[in-house]
Amino acid sequence: MMEVDHETQQVYVEQMHMISAEDLQFLQPSEEAVSTRLTAPIVTTYIDIDKISFERYLTEGDSNYFKNL
């Protein structure tokens, strides 16, 4: 794999190797881990970014600060 950084005019090279079948079995999750993932509830949080608004409230101290600028 080659990555070219045009700003610094450098090329980064990385060689990728295949993993052996023996090493692959170490990546298998345990039955307990699979069971935990399957029984855990899926939680999704959705924020409607079209309806977000931000307002700034000035306190008395803030308004005095801006008057003195």
C-alpha cells in the first residue's frame, strides 16, 4: 500500500501480509462474548441537526463586561 503526501512530497509504503489460518483462530470471539453481544440491547441516539439552535443569554456581569470594552 502506498500513501502519497503531496504537501510534504513524501511517499509512505507499507507491505500487507496474509494471516495464517492458525493465527486466525485467535481472532475468534468466545461463545460468552457472542452471547453477551446478542443479548445486549441496541441503543441508538439520533439528533435532528436541522432543528438545533443555539442561543446566548447574557447575564448582568456579561453585559457590564461588554460595556467596558
